[in-house]
Amino acid sequence: MTPQGNEPGGGVAQLFDLTGKVALVTGGSRGLGREMVLAFARAGADVVITSRKADRCGELAEEVEALGRKALAQACHVGRWDEIDTLVDVAYERFGKVDILVNNAGMSPLAPSSEETTEELFDKVVGVNFKGPFRLGALIGRRMADGDGGSIINVSSSGALMPQPRFGPYAGAKAALNALTQVLALEYGPKVRVNTLSAGPFLTDIATSWPEEARQRTRSAVGHPGRPEEIVTSALYLASPASSYTTGALLRVDGGLF
């Protein structure tokens, strides 16, 4: 993605301008994915919205179109490679390119213990959090590298940096995703930038099941969970020409967890 706006006379707004770009966001129909979809659209991008729920994708696509951008709603289970292959084909048939890929879909179910973690649960967690991003990053990264370049954002988790019991498969999968960022950045650079956005606790719909204490306070420098919209500026930075010299990096957006 060629830097724009940092030449003499260029405005800061130009650095975050996504006009003419196409963004594909997995897990895009709710939570942090939804916030990123809307932010990209407001910055000028057309958007491919995908999650397992076709109806939710369709509803958000209507919101994007109301902003004056084009949108494609496509259901996809990112743990299944055949569905990923279809998603990529449909996206390129509709828009001819993908400039920004956000591997945001994830799942983090608790297990009773490591010993009691079932093979089914293990495979499901690793499939969604690592296998899917690997396949999408490989397919779209290759096309980006052969074309005009682009930006891939792997949405990881503080759980990979500060793992806890009962989250073994999730922490391991997100740690693998962090490593994948380095692999793809080297494999598809210099035309493709690949970075990790390491998210901490955010008050998305999943937080409704948290204890009230967890919804109010976190063990962090900021001291509380993030609001979903607080992911937007970091996502725009990594997606846009503003981060033209940033690749293979891990950006923590977790309020300073410790």
C-alpha cells in the first residue's frame, strides 16, 4: 500500500483515507469487527462483511450502503477451508481485489481444565483462531503481493501474551497467530504489510456474561475495559497509509494490562 499524504502539503486526514480500497473483515457483523467495518466505510472503503450469521452480515451491509459505500455480505465459517475458498472467490468476483484483510473472527470458550479439554473443542478453537487466518492470509496475501499490495491485520489477544489456565487452546492459537504475522510479513513483503492488533478486554456483546467486577475494572494502567469504538483508531492506522513503514509489528490495545 503506497504511502499518501506524507508529502509536503499533505494533510493528516489523507494518511487515513481509504477511498477506493476494499476491506474484508471476518467476524465483521458484531463486536470489534462491526466497529472496524463501519470505520473503514466512513474512511471511504467498500467492505466485505463475513461471519457465520448471514442475516447479521446483511443488516450491517445495509448500514454501510447507507454511508454511501458498497458492501458484500457473505456467510463463512473461517474454521473451514472450503468456505474460505468460496469467500475469497466471491469477494474478488464482486470487487476485483482486496486491499485490507482483517482476521478478526475468534472464539474463546473456557474448558473445565486442560486435561478435560475435548478434541472437538480443541480443534474448533484452533480452527477459528489460527487455521482460518492462516488460510485467508495465504490466499489473499499472495494475491495482494502479485497485485498492488495491501495490509493484513491479525486480531490477536492479550491471552497470548498473558495466558491463563483453562484457556490453553485459545492462548496457544493466538500465540500462533502472532507468529503467523511475522511469517506473512516476510513472505509477502515488501508490497504487503502484516501486523498484529493485540486486543484486551472490550465491552462487546460477549462481555454481557462477565461478572460485574470484570465489566468495571481490569488489572491495567487504564483500570477498566475498553469501549468497542476504541479499537477504531488502531485499526485505521494499521489498515491505512499512515502505517506505511510498520509491518511485522504487534500493537497492544489493552489499556496497559499487567
